[in-house]
Amino acid sequence: MNILKYTGHPFYDVGVATITAFAHKRDPAELTNQDLDEIAQYMQRNYCIDPLKSFFTVAFPNSGYNNPAYNDQPEKRAAYCQHVLHAYETEDSGSLERCIFTGDAASSGRFDVDGRLSQGRCYRQHLPLLSGEDVINFSPYGEAGLPVSGKALLALQAMPLGCAKAGGRLLAVHASDPLVTLNFCQKFLGENREKVLLAQQGGTSKIEEEHLRARTLLIDSFLRMTALSQARTRQSSPFSISAYHFSNSGRGPSLDIYHIPLEITGFLQVAMSASFSPSWQALSRRGWEITKTKKGQADAEAPRSNMLYEDLFRLPEEAPHFIRTYFLRRPIRTRWEGDPRGQYSVLGEADLVSWKLTNLFLERVMGMEKERIAKIKELGDTCVSYIMDQGDRQFFSKFLLAKKYKDLRVLLIKASVSLMKAGKAPLVDFDGYIAVFEEGEDLFRSDWRLARDLVLIRMVERLYEQGWIQQYRDTLPTEKEIDEPEKELKEEN
């Protein structure tokens, strides 16, 4: 019988993964009673003293670890730790109540030392975002709290060790693949333990929080772990990630949930592979917020946000906007001077434009038909050949400046007529044009602007590779002429 196992509850699973990581194992099925003893002893030594006592106030406020009422009663604080962290040692299989996480018998031991709590029940000071001791609304049989087993309670107490602290709140990461959950807990646990040692050696009472915003931290951590695991066997099945950015503070409990669907995690994994990594890393570097050196400081502050990472959470709904901003490099109107997206440039950053990476995005994130992608690429290549062979710089400028569908359509028709008069094949045939821009004859697609942007991405890449953009840069439209910057999407929490 397994001592601990995953159940699908995010806080409980993160706790189980943290215990597994603490024991340097890969599966909770491998855990032993000795492993539980070791992490319980670590928590008992460190939870009641700084820096963890202060660090976990956000998770377990007014618990026996940090309740000010116990400051002059160390024996009560020690007794609380013994009751809560070692409840798994005295579990009663004959208990009538069942643990809500595991289905095992709920503990028969009290989880507090003053006798006020029911046996085997946990409350807000044991499980974040739960009701308080005296709140019985919506509780079965009018009883407050939830029945839990001693092992489940230990996992819940371990959970914060496997979280990162950002923005005054904890970030717990839970994936549909337990191995991914374990990898996040392993990373955060290692960093937290290192910070604890540094704080204790330095005589400080607080652990330094992560300087990155929660969503940026989530993506940055995932990419770093993906890069480290590229040499290993890649994940065999798709997975999604949900991150819980929460505070259990009595004054302001809060919870934000950030979800990364499997389409995005799959795209990011491939984007970090050797074939795509140089292009993706180049975009990532230009996504960091712009910071300036303040008066009296030697260096600028480290950036807290990466807008490329932040905008991943708008996908797949805002995929056309994402493509236009990051793959085509069109700027947007920004609300703050630190936003790098306001300085993007189609022609000035042509070296960052990659059809290969765009193609990956279209297939993995948008699920676009491969036949249409091929037609878009073919049209882009044909347009580049036309520009180079005919020396028609105006064609590129007009394509770049086209804001209305009819203008784009007329431009392509005129170029095709010109070629046919010279005895050559048209720029685009009927079937190819329909596949790219129209649902049927004279019925343009609702996403024709996306198709235009994709053709432009291929054109810019090829023209840059051939040195054409560099040669004629001064004669091409300026950034203001190309387009008015797009409005920034409404900022999310």
C-alpha cells in the first residue's frame, strides 16, 4: 500500500510532490515512513523560527507556527508542531470519518493544543483558503472544518515549501502530468532551502521573495526546466499546467489561477529544442521590460516582467495579435515606458522574424491546416521572387501599407496581370488565393489580416536573408507610415 499518492487536488498534490522531492525520489509510491519522519523533523525545526515562520505567514496565519499568542509559550508551539506534523504516526484505522483527500480514515488526534478543535479536522490555519474554526456554513452536519488523515495533513503542511513566493503570495504549480508538478516542486524546494540557509547564516529574519511577477516567473521556470531536460527523454504525452497564486492572509485572502493549456506547453517545449531555440531566445530577450538606472544607483533594477511570457496567457484566443506583435514585430501603443512592445519594428528588427517558428506556432497553438500554411508560405516566396526579378520596391511597400482588403486584392491582381502580359505565370492562381484569403469567390475570410501578416512574415524573412531590406531600408516606409501602433490589450491581473 502506498504511503502517499496523487489525488488531483492541487494543494495536496503539490504537498505530496514536495515530500517526494525532499526525499530525492521521483514517485510518491517510493516513499517510506522514514521519508515522512525526515521532512516532519525538518519542518518542526524550521517552521517555528525565522525565516520560515515569517515566510509562511501568508500560508498559515495564526497557526501554532507563528501565532503571537505562543511567543511566550514555546512549549505550546512545540506541542502544536508535534500534533500537526506527526499526526500520521498515530492514525486510527477505525475512525468513522474519512479523509477528504485520500479516502483513508481521518486522524483521531487533535490538531491543536488547547482542546478547541474537533478530532481529525483541519481549518484555515492548516489548509489555505479554508473556513475558520467557528464557521459552519455549508459544512456537512453543521460541523466546521474538514476531516483529514495525518498523512494528508503532513502533505498540506509541506506544500508551501514547494511553492515560490512572488508579490507577497505563494505560487503553487500543478500539472496534469505529475512529473511536471514534481519538477516545479523540486526547483522551488531547492531554492527555498538554500534561501533558508543563507538567511540563517546572515542572521536575517526574512527570505527574499522572487523579483519576477508571478506569470513571468511561471513561464521562466518552465522554460529553464525544459532547457535542462532537453538531453533527457522528452515528455511522451501532452500536459497542461495550472498555477495558483494565493494568499491565506486573514486581512486579504486572494487567489488567481493561471492556466497554460497543453497546446502552449507543447509549443514551448519544441521552441526550446535545438532547431528553434535561437529564434525563440532572441524574441524572449526583447520581451523583457525596459528598466532605467535611477538617480543614485549604479545599475538599473532587474526587470520583473517579460511581456512575451505574459502574453502567452492570452493564447489561443489572442493568437492573431500575438503573431502580429512578436513574430511580425509590429509595435503596440503602450501605457508605460518600460513596455518593450512599443519599440518593436517590422523592418528594424527583421533579423528576428522567423517563418519556421511562426509555422510551429500555427500548427501547435492555432491548429491551422497544413495545406493553408503551405499556400501562405508559397505566396510569400512568390512575392519575394516577383520583387527581386521585377525590381518592384513599390509592391513591397504597398503590401506593407495595405489596411483594407480591397487594396490588398487589387495589388495582387495588378501584379499577376503584369506578369501574364510578360508571358509569365500569375503571382497567385485562383485556388491559392482562395486558400489564403477567401472562403469562396468574393467572400473574404474574417482572418484575412492574419493571412496578410503571415505572408509578410515570410516576405520579410526572405528579403532580409537576401540583403534586400538592408540595401533599400532608407527608401522603404517608416514605422509611422507602415501602421499606427495597435492598442494594447486590456491588462489582466
